[in-house]
Amino acid sequence: MDMDSASSVVLQALTQATSQDTAVLKPAEEQLRQWETQPGFYSVLLNIFNNHMLDVNVRWLAVLYFKNGIDRYWRRVAPHALSEEEKTSLRAGLITNFNEPVNQIATQIAVLIAKVARLDCPRQWPELIPILLESVKGQDGLQQHRALLTFYHVTKTLASKRLAQDRRLFQDLASGIYSFACSLWSHHTDCFLQQIYARDEAAALSSLERTLLSLKGTQHECCMHIFSRQVGSDSTCREKLEKTIILYTKVLLDFLEYHPCAFIPLIQRSLEFAVTYVFTPAGEGVTFERFIVQCMNLIKMIVKNDAYKPAKNIDDSKPESLEAHKIKTAFFTHPTLTEIGRRLVSHYFLLTEEELAMWEEDPESFAVEETGGDSWKYSLRPCTEVLFLDIFHNYSQTLTPVLLDMVQNLQGPTNVEDSVQLLMKDAVYNAVGLAAYELFDNVDFDQWFKNQLLGELQVSHHRYKLIRRRVIWLIGQWISVKFKSDLRPLLYEVILSLMQDPDLVVRIETATTLKLNILLIEQFLPYLESIFGLLFQLLQQVTECDTKMQVLHVISCVIERVGIQIRPYVGCLVQYLPLLWKQSEEHNMLRCAILTTLIQLVQGLGAESKNLYPFLLPVIQLSTDVSQPPHVYLLEDGLELWLVTLENSPAITPELLRIFQNMSALLELSSENLRTCFHIVNGYIYLSATEFLQNYAESLCRSFCDLLKDITNEGRVQVLKVVEIALKVSPMLGAHMFQPLLPAVFRGIVDGERYPVVMSTYLGIMGRVLLQNFSFFSSLLSQMASECNQEMDQLLGNVIEMWVDRMDNITQPERRKLSSLALLSLLPSDNSVIQDKFCGIVNICVEALHDVMTEDPETGTFKDCMLMSHFEEPKLSDDEEPPTEQDKRKKLLALEDPVHSVSLQQFVYEKLKAQQALMGDQGFGALMETVDTELVRQLQEFLQGL
């Protein structure tokens, strides 16, 4: 690309690409895309975005195209990679000046330089860091800021590299610039403080920004001394000041996380600092939520850190661990722990005015907020609770009496007019619930439940809803810790009452607690109809997606636990779910919850789930269609629903068969859901092998052939199992439909596949073909002999020999019996090759007889334990799941399967007698002499009485 002529046309294309008119925009974008691989294109882009006279939008777009080009074409091994000469020129051009006036473009250029540095620094770009450091020292404010910005992004990017060699290079680099970066941070911090005191806001903001960039570029541990000075300063810069403080604490947290041993000298000062500001009056008026969270995380990480704990055998402890433990023990004295424990509960556990207002104004949002999530690092309440748990776990001997004393002071009902006491009781009960496992030996929860908590649940006053909601939550926390089973009916009565509470938050909390309580189904069944009806009412009443998800999860748990007992009560839910699905079109996570509920519904309804098909099948279709955007969220649950629908389907329907059109694209994904996809394929084969294979075997074969080219051994086994099941269900059709895959199976056996599970599956497939479709086996043998340029008999001998040799690869008794039946089916034979392998065939038979024959102790005779003569419906207890329709299909199929319908003992006897008749007594005797005498003795013992 000629630079002079190219600049104007590229500039024109970039200008058109910023247009709002798609007729102008699209051709320009296509032209720029074509130029991406042209030599000199990125040099033109560099000149354009470095030209401050041009339109900002055009320059911005030039930077983005340059940045994308680094990802695609900078690596030497990339297709259409940039030449080394052009890259050298570009690297030089990127660092000629740091005077970009537009902040957004400056940030993008800094990121762009960091991307190049990740690939080229320091080997191909040794001058980058020295030039950056030199520019940072300059007096020009803009140049210094831009260089600092670039320095931060470069060091952040280089630090993210994980290969050992890259880590060593970064350590060498860091050791050379660390002191400079620290001094730079210190200098800008001092400037910032001086300007704060001088009330020079503009200069202070500028210095503060440089302080942040300097600190981001390093890991500095000596920053705590300015905290109190900064927190107390009265300045309009408060927002940026808070960000600076948070960054300081983040540095400490990162230092502690990644270098715990080096942090040991700072443990004492860090604890003193954090506890002073969070748990004493010193922090009042100057702390803010994010700072408190960071301090609590600092305490928590010090308390929990394994590097600070001595070994069980003290002599095995590292000196650093002993030193850290000594510091912690000296700091966490009884008075300090008592104050921390009391203040955590009595101050930080209290519901705030904002939370109480949310409860009144938007109870659903309050209920969802209270359930929290994985947010303990960032939000005050969950962070507080996690710190309480960790402190309590590590210092329970000290804190248990403190908490029990707080409980004792709150015995009996609380005056509904005393809001302070109500909030305190809520906080203390919260602590008792969180520490349930730690308090196991110190609280008689059953007595407390009967004597105190039950009475509190019966106080119906509006203001007492705090306690009703907290008590039912508390019971949920203790259920799995200590709660007598004979109290559960009483608890279900309570739940039934609270599910009708006037307060929505109480009802939601009660529903959430319910899912933890259904342990003994016979105790719960008398309440099932009423409670399920109230759950459904709650589901209809709530309007927020998160709350509906919460309630749906409870409903799913109930259905899962009671199984088929739910059938009389789900009519209303079945009618409501289609409406909810339609309303949740923009809320994929709610749709995931609906899918989970449908999974449990289908399992509970069994064959009756066919009545749901008008709603169910379109849901499965959408959820598993990779061309539809929602599949990103719905696919995993959609596949699970598809599978359970097949397993519980009484018969195939055209609509159910049609959904399988989604499968080819799913198999191409080769994702973690592949195993479920294979189970779905198997489900269709069990459900209706003939229709399914006639419609889809050809496309399945293509997908399987593609998969087998690049798949793990475990994946190969899953593919092969599908073929094996098809042959089992329909030996003739299965062999015909999956014929393209069988030569590879044959070759795998002859070549002696090394992976045992794959070899076992190969032999299972070939056993089915040989035993149940001998004409197909013969044609396959002929085809393979032609391909291998061998005689058929010679190739057959190789197969039998490898089969005998690898029999130990087969661990499943069914497959071992199948192999015996298959090889025996070659008899009687006058083929010399088969007679040569007779000894091996007998050997396999005797091994299989040992596997399947059981001795009747009364008669002393043997019988085949795998034989099945008829299908019986199993007798189930209340806790046992009934068999699915697919389970029944498998049982009926087993009645026709030679493995379960043919006596191996009888089959061996008949085949040996037929061979004897063919060869005559003398010839057969000579053949038997090739078998080990011990094997002959065992064989005779198994065949006694026949």
C-alpha cells in the first residue's frame, strides 16, 4: 500500500465508516475489512490517529482498527501476519510522543501499546520501558499523564502473563522499575496533599489522577500512614479521594493474597488499622461502605489464611506460620474479640433505615436483596456475615458465650412498639442462624423452638413481621443441624400458617425455608395439597423475575421430593406455565427456572407428561436451537428437559421426532453438553428405533464421522455406545443404518486398540453384529479383507485372536457373555482357522460362565443369573422413584436380548455337541485336547446335568 496515495483513500473510508447512513457505512466497512491484510495499512492508520487536526470520530475508528489488527495479524504465525519491517516502524511510531489531547483516544492508544508489549516486550521492543520512564519524568503535564497511563496498561498486561519464562522476564523488569514507580507515587501523593491543604482543587485533581495511575502501576505496601489524613480532609475531591483509598486497600488485599509470607510484618499494623476504623468510634463520620468492606475483607483474609496457621504437629510448622500465628494470637485478645463480635451483631447486622424502607415500598426487591449471592467481597451485609462466620469459627470458645448472652437478654416476646429491640432481636437471631454448626453443642434448639420460637411466630402484629420472617429463616438454618424429626409435622403447620401471612417477605422467606424441610415424605404428604396451592398463589402474586425464580425453585424442589404424589395437584401450575413462559420472553434466567420446573414436572407426571406436549415441545425446540440467541442461556436445561421428556414418553409423536432436527448443530458444537446429546440419541432409539433411524441415521452417521476425527477417548466411547444400542434394539436396521462406522470398528479390533474402554465397546458392537446379523458380518468381513488385501479366513483368524487376547478389557458381565455367545455362534464349523482358534473360544466361554453362573446351594446345580423370563413391575417404597417409560422399554427389550434370553450354559453345550457331531468323536476329541486340562475340568463342571 503506497503511503501517499493510500492515506487519502483510507481517510475517506474511515470518514464514511462513521456515517449514520448504512448505504454509506456498509461499503466503507467492507473496504476497510479488505485492506486489513494489505502491507502498509496499519502505518496509514497510525498517521491518521496521530493527526490531531482530523475529526475525533475518524481518529477513534482508526485506533480501533489498529487495535483489532494487533489481535489478528501481529503474531508471526498468524495468517497474513505483518512484516517485521512494518512492525518495527509501527513500534517506533507508537512512542514518538505522548501528547494525545482526547482522553478516550489516549486510553485506547495506551491499551493498544500494551497489546503490542505483551507480544514483543522486552525482546523485540527493549526501548519501550526506558522511553516510558523518561516521558514520565518530563515537566509537561499532558505528556506525563499519557506516559503514566501507558505505563499502567503495559505493566498490567505484562503482569498478566502466566508462562514461567514470561513471569521471570516480568520480575526482572519489575525489579528495575519498582523503586521509581514507588517514588513517583510518593511524589504525586505529597503534591496532592499539599494542594488539598492549599484549596487548589484543579491541581489536586490532576495530582490525584497521577497518584492513582502511579499506584496502579505497582504494588506498594507502605501506604497506610496517609489514610487518616486523607479520610479526614474536607474536600470537594471526596469521590476521587475515596477511589484512592479503595485502591490503597486493594493493594494491601492483593499483596496479602499473592504474597502472604511477605505480608507478615504488616499483619499487626493492618489489623490495628482495620479494627480501629471498623469496630471503634474512631471510624465514625469518616468511613464509607466500600472502605468498611475492604477492611473487613482484610481482617477475614488474615484470620483465614492457611499460611498463618501452625501445623497440627507444632514441630512441623514453618517459622513464618508460627510468627504470623503469634501476632494474631497477641492481637485477638478476649476483650478485642468480644468487642468485634458484639459490634458485628449489634451494629452491622441491624437492618438499616434504607432496608426497612425498601421492605415497605418494594418487598420483592428486599427479599431478593436479602438472599444475597456471591457478593460478599463487594457488599456490606454479606461481607459482614462472612467475617462473622470466619471469626466465630476460629474463635468460637470466646465468642459463643458472648452470643448466648445476647440471646438470653432477648428472651420472651418483644414489645412491638420497641423498634430498637425488634431490630436487635432480628440481628441476634441472624447470628445464631449463621453460627448454627458452631453452636451445635451449646443450644438445645428443639426446646428453644417449642418454648420460644413457636410463640414468636404466632405474634401477628404488623411490626413483628421482622421477627416472624427471621425466625422461619432461623429454623431453616438449623434444620440440617439439630431438629428432631417428630417436630416436623408441627413445623409444617407453622409453614402452612406463614404461607398465608399478610407480609409478602414473610411468605417468600417461608417458601425458601420449605425446600430445606421435606425430608420424610410421609410426614409432609398430609400438607402437600395445601402448601402446594399456596406456593402456586405466591408464584402468581409476585411480579419480579428474581422472585418468581426463587418461588419456582421451591416448587421444583417440592415436586422433586414427592415425585408421582404431585400428580393430583399440578393442574393449575401446568396451565400457568405457558403464560409465564410467554411473559418471560426478555428474561432468560426466569426461563431457565421454568425449564427446571418442567424437568421436575415431567419426571413427576411420567407418561402423563404427554399431555404437556403442545407447550413442552416448542419450549424444547426453542431452547435447543443454536440459531436462536436464547440458546446461550437455555441450552443446558433445555437438553435436560428434552432427555427426561423422551425417557417418560409412552410413544413417539411426529412433533417429538421433528425436534431432532436441532441435533446436528448441537453435535457440531462438541461442547460440555455432548454427553447429554448422546443420551438423547439413545432415548430416541429406545423409543422408536425404526422411525428414528430411518429419518436421522444418515445425518447422525455424518455427524459421528466428523466427531470421531477430533474427540477424546471418552467421547469415542459415547459415540460407539449409540451404535451399540442401535444394534441391540434393532440388529438388522442398526447394522444397515450405521454401516459407514463399522469398518473403523473392525479395523480398531484388528489393530488392537490400546484404550481398553474403547476396545471393549468395539467388541460389544462386533459381538452384536456377529451374533444377531451374521450375513452382515460376512459381508463386512469380505469388504475388510478386500481393503486389507488379506484372505477372509486369515482376517477372521486375526479378529478371533485379538478378541481372545483382549477379553480382559471387557469388564461388564453382559458384554463378556455377549462375546462368548458371539464367538460360539461360529460353531459348528469345519473351517480350519476357526478350529485353530477353538482353544481361545473355549477359554472365553469358561471365563464368561464363571461370570454369569450361580450355584443353587440345595441342588448343587448351576444356572445363568442373567436370564430374564418375564417383566415385573417393581414394588417401590414412598422414597423410591418409579421406573420411567424408558426403564420399562429397556426391560422389555432385555427379554428379547440373547444376553438375557439365552442360557450360556445351554448354548455352550449345544454348540460343542454340534461341533462333535460335525467332526465325529475322534476329531472332536483331538480338538478338545488343544484346550488346557484345567479349563476342560471347569467346563465339565458347569455342564453337569445337561
